[in-house]
Amino acid sequence: MSENTKRLSRLTALLTLLQTKRLLTASELANKFSVSNRTIYRDIKALEEAGVPILTEEGKGYSIMEGYRIPPVMFTEAEANALITVEKLVLKNKDASLVKEYTEAINKIKSVLRYSTREKANLLSNRVVFQYNSDKNKTSNILSTLQLALTNLNCCEIAYSSEKNEITKRTVEPFALYNTNENWVLVAFCQLRKDFRAFRLDRIQQVKILDNHFEPHKITLHDYFEMCKNHS
């Protein structure tokens, strides 16, 4: 790969990265691309000269002006194949909302693929099969809703059915989501129990996102699983 090709590839990746994070320092970018800080300074200048509105905050890093967007990213054939493979996994997922949102997202992605890459992606799509959940059974339809509540720090009111089919109403603060291969599980701070609890999504009868917000939780997901080990 020529130096010009390497630089073009790095500039494209740099631009994509700046759009995904709020602030990035020259050192972080240099480590990411295995180049010197001086090279990053030159790359930033090149992007600015190309008309990209990069903001520099002294001592903090670089960001792109709010609202700026670049044309759709072109995917390589290998990247497209990875997305198609993940699509097959998602379609077997037991949460209907995840299947719906991913299907809509992958359709948008397919629309920006080069014709030749799209044809190959469609071929692969017909040749990749996952036997898990072959009946396409769906046990929940609220994963997407809970993801939004989690990222926006919204409390939720849920109606939860116990193993004995007893339904209780809880106000919870979503903390994490994990998959057990059978069902999705919500880890949340339960305001009723004053502690973290795990709620299977297939047992949540109703969910309502509330207007009130909660403070970010201090523990990490690793801390939570360690707590579970100690209590078992």
C-alpha cells in the first residue's frame, strides 16, 4: 500500500472517528493509528483545508462542529460480509424490537454498498444459516425501548411477572442489558427493593418510560457480576 493510499485511508478513518466521539486528543489519535502527534497535526490541518469544520479545544482535544455530516461511508467487502453475518444472528434474536431496528439499519447500509459488493453480500446472505431459534420465536418486544431509557437515564415503570405469575409494579433505573441465549435480561436498580435486580424481558408485561431521570450509577457491570458471585 502506497503512502498516499495509507494516508487517505487514515484520513477517512480519522474523520469517522471524530464523528463518533465528542473530544479526542492528538495523543489518543496518534496511538489509535500508530503515528506521531506531528502526523495527526498534519492530518487535522488537511481535513480543515478540505472544509471539515474541526473545533480545537486547547488542552482537551478535537471535535467536529455539531450537525456536520459526511456522505455515507463506503464499506469494504469484508466489512459488508461481517454485517451480513451479524444480521443473520439478529434475525434469530428473540426480541422483536431489536430485529425490527436492525433490519431497518441494515437496509440503509445495503443501500450505500457498491453494486458489486451488494451482489456479493446478497449471495452470502443466502448461504449463511444459524440453526438457533429456528422457529423464529419472539419472547419480548421492548429491548429497543429499554436501550433508549438506559442511554438517556430515564426511570421506567414496569409490570413484572414472577415465576409464580404474581405481577408487581416497579419503578426501575436501567443499568445494563445482557443476553442469556434464551432471553434478554435487564439489570436495573429497583426503587422498591433499594437494590439492583435482574428482570427477564419475557416477564415484563408492560413498560413505560418516565419523564424523571436518575443519576448515573457508580458501579460498573463487572462490579455487578462480582456482587452476584458473592451473593450466590
